[in-house]
Amino acid sequence: MTAPPPPGSPRTRPKARREEWAGPLMALPAIAGLVLFVALPFAMAIGLSLFNVRLDSFRPPEFFALEQYRRILVSSEFSGDFYRALGNNVLFAAVIVPVQVTAALGLALLLNRPLRGMPVFRTFFFMPVVFPMALIATVWRLIFDPGPDGMLNSVLGLATFGLFSPHDWLGEASTAMPSIMLLSLWQGVGLQMVIILAGLQGIPGQLYEAAEVDGAGRWQRFRAVTLPGLRNTLVFVALVTTILSFRLFDQVYILTRGGPDGATSTVMHLAVTTAFAESNVGRAAAMTVVLFVVVLCLTLLQRRLVTQEREIS
Amino acid sequence: MTVLADRPTVSGRTRVSHPGPGRRLRPLVRSGLDHLLMGTVTLLFASPILYMFIGSLKPDDQVLDGLSGFVPRDLSLDNYADVFATFDDPSTGFFLNFFGTSVIVTGVVVLGGLVVNSMAAYALARLRWRGRDAVLILVLALLVLPFEAIAVPLFYLLNDFRNTMAVQSVPLIANAFSIFLFYSFFLKLPKEIEEAGRLDGAGPWRIFVRIIVPMSKPVFATVAILSFLTQWGMFLWPVLMVSDPSVRPLPLAISVYQGQPPFAWGDIMAFGVMMVLPMLLVFLVFQRWFVRSVASTGLKG
């Protein structure tokens, strides 16, 4: 390598200056976009949540301090709906995270074997991931149709030799949320599966060989080699799924509109209805700020769990 | 494809420690059972998709018909023609309007995003300039913000631009996550690249376009695929911003369509097939990239 020219020499100066300018110029379009359409709206979310802003009113917004938060978190008028929605998000996460991660792990283990035709199977397991949720919800509306011709009712009727009487899956409070969960599981599990599959391929084969030499059986190898090797992947997948659970919107909006009687209402759905149908932007903003706080805590928790692992190993 | 699926693991190897009469038969039975299991699981995943495809070719009243919805009978392409016939005036919108809106909005977000975000990432990863570290921290901080957390104020902020293609695309071009993906990739490229370029008298722009971009195809593919996937299915934002059928994207259009009686289910399924077909084709052709992108980043949206 040649020796660097002396600093300040006429040959390098223009270039250094070029770089000094090129950097900010190249970053400008994206950073301007992020500031204008992400950072500013987020600051506005906090700002709006402190005001009584309505879309349908010509009165200037009135400063509300923490009144919106008091309303959604404490007041008897609105907090019921909000906690119902937040509770549904929590319920969704509490069911979908363990079930989906376990299912994804199972599918990944099934695929991670030398069997003919694996790429074909993987294609099918992953395929729902590329479908827009709006379309999936539409197709599943036929599956959950309340009449005897609904796919699920028809299959269950056939399997029980007609003993099963048609059920209104989406129309009854007790089954509406589980139905939403089922179609979300079907759509999302392929995503977690390929992440876990990549994690499985990252576990060194020697570890399995060593365990086998030590006389470890299938189950023991799974407990002693596979699970510890996947720890970070599983933590990551579980937390991403949790965060996605708090963003739940599309399928609820299309299939149930939060009903019946709030059984499938979610924070995002409530926020959109509040902003849109009730034109109450201030209260909707307060809801999304609470949502953000939840997501932030989950993200920080994930970073903590994953770094801890790195420190240990 | 082989990367993910075909690598044999020790746990999967056939065990040879069981001598006896079943010795030869056993692997055969096992592989048979195995395929049966895999086939059943595949059926669970494929059946709603199959149902949609078959339904799109059947008369409307034979789609919502229990298990016989799967029976391919009286097949025709009538439903596809019906979709175009149903959406035939400005009050309903035209199918090609929906499709065109989705293509244009997705195209602008994906292509614009590739250009703008890769440039920013290059400046952050490989150029030295005042304020760089502060900008980097801003980008990393914005990573935590899901779109849902800003949708409501963004809707308020851009209320005057409702019902345009611009409002559906421009705010989504710059993306902290895309910048982060490019940034991590550019950071790992060897330092000598720029030095060689500089000796030839090339400035940062030329080094970026001529050397860095051609070297970084994998990360461009990953970002393109992930943003295509997110954007083609984007629903929340159009729900908030679009009511005019002439700029209604496909996901919003199908949600309106399936919510208005009378329900011509065959037509609705045909609409669905046409909506997902571009995505499905890209997926089947670039499957390896799809799976790898998603697996490497683990995030959709």
C-alpha cells in the first residue's frame, strides 16, 4: 500500500470535501422522509393526545393535558372499551405466541430432515405468508360461514355423521376470537418456521454427533442440543410474534369489525374507529401512544434477553 | 433450495441399531408414514388456497357449498369476466383501476425505497460527515416504531391529500428498517473497495453506483422482496386514506367487494386469484430469495 499523502495536500482536499458533502446529500431524501412521515407524526401522536382534536369540528383544538389518557385508562365511559381491546390483544398474544412458535418449531423440525420432496413441502407451508391478509380474511369468511354449507361446519358435520349442528364461528362471542386466531396462525406460521429452520441449520452437526456418542436418545438430543442452540432464535420469534399480536387489525376489520359485542376489538381497531367513525383524533392518538409503549417495552425486553445470552456464551 | 431443506442432520439418519425381520421393511414403512404425515400437513396449508382457485372457476352458487366446494365441476372462466363486468363504471371503480393503483403504489414504494434507503445507508455506513452519528441514532430509534403507532397522526397530518396515489406511496418510501438492512450489509464490505476507487479518482457517488451497488445484489433483493410483500398487502393505510374507487388498491377493493351483498362468491374468488397471482408468480420464481430474505431478517412489515 502506498503511503497516504500528507494531510491538507492539494490532491486530497477536494475529495475530502466532496465526501463531506456527498454524505449528507445522499442521506437527505431518506432522512427527510423519515423525519417528515415517521418522526414528526410520532411527535404529533404525543401532541395530539394532549389535545381535544376532532375532525368534524371547526373549533380550535383545546388543550386537554392528560384528559384523553384519563378517559381511556380510568374513566368509566371509555376505559371499558379500551381495556377490552387491550385485553383482546393480550389474549391473542397469550394464545398465538406459544401455539404458533411451537407449531413453527414442529414444522421446521419436520422439514429439517433428509426426505425426498422437502422443498415442495416447504413451499406449501410458506405459501400463505405471501397472501395479502385482506384476501385471506375473505377466503376464511367462507370457511367460517355460519350456514351448514360453511366449510368448517360442513367438515365437522361430516366427521360427526351429522351430529354437529352448524355454528356461527365469527358471530358468537365465544368463538369469534379463536376463529381470528386460527386464520392468523395459518397465515403466519410459515414465517416463523423459516426463521427457526435457518436457526436449526446453524446448529453444528458435531454437537449432535457428540451427543449420540454419549448415548443420548432423540428426545435428549432435542433437549440438550436443539433447544439451547435455538434459544436466541426462539426468543426473537416469540417477541416478534408478540409485537405483531399488538398490531392486529386487518382480519378484525374485515371479518368482525371488533364484534360481536367487542369480543374481537383490538387497540388498533378501536383507534381507527375512534379517529374515523367518531372523528376523535385526540383520543385515538392517545390509544396509539399506549400501544407504542407496550411495543417499546417488548422490544427492550427482547434486546435484554438476547444480549444476556451473548454475555453468557 | 437445498440450503434450507436438504441438509441431512444426525437426528434424521435412519437408525441401523435394530436388526431383525423388520430391518429392510422398516425404512420403507417409515418413509411411507413420513410422506403421509407431510402430505396431511401440506393439505392443511394448501386447502384454503385450493378452495379459492377452484371456487374462482365455479358457478357462484357452488362455491359456498360445504366440502363440495372442492369438487371441480362446471368449470369456466366466467367469473373472471364477471369481475370486469361488475366493476364497469366510476361509482364502483374498474378492476384495472384497483390493479393499476396497487402496481403503481407498490412500484413507487419498492423502487423509490431501494434508491433512497440504500443511498442513506451508504452515507451512514461508509462516508464520514458531520452529524452522521446523530442521524444514525435517529434511524435506529425509529426502527422501534411500528407503522400502527403513527398511522393516526399521519392520517390527521395528510388529511388534505386523501384519495391520491401519492399519499399512499410517498410517505412509505423512506423506511428505517430498509436503511438498517442496507447499513448492516454495507458495513461488512471490505474497506479496500473505496480505496481502490479513490485511487482511480472516483468520488463517493460513482463508487456507490459503479462498485457498491453491483456488489450488493443480495441485500437489494432482500429489501425489494420484503417491501413488495408488505406493500402489496398494505391495508391499514388505504383504509384510513382512500374512499375514492379510482385510487383504491386491491386489498381495500376486495374488502369492500366481499362486504356488499349480493355475494357472488365465484366472482370474489376470481378477484382474489387475480389479486394474488403477481405475488404468487414472483414467489414461485424467486422462492429461494423469498425464504432467505424472510429467514435472515425475520420481520415482515
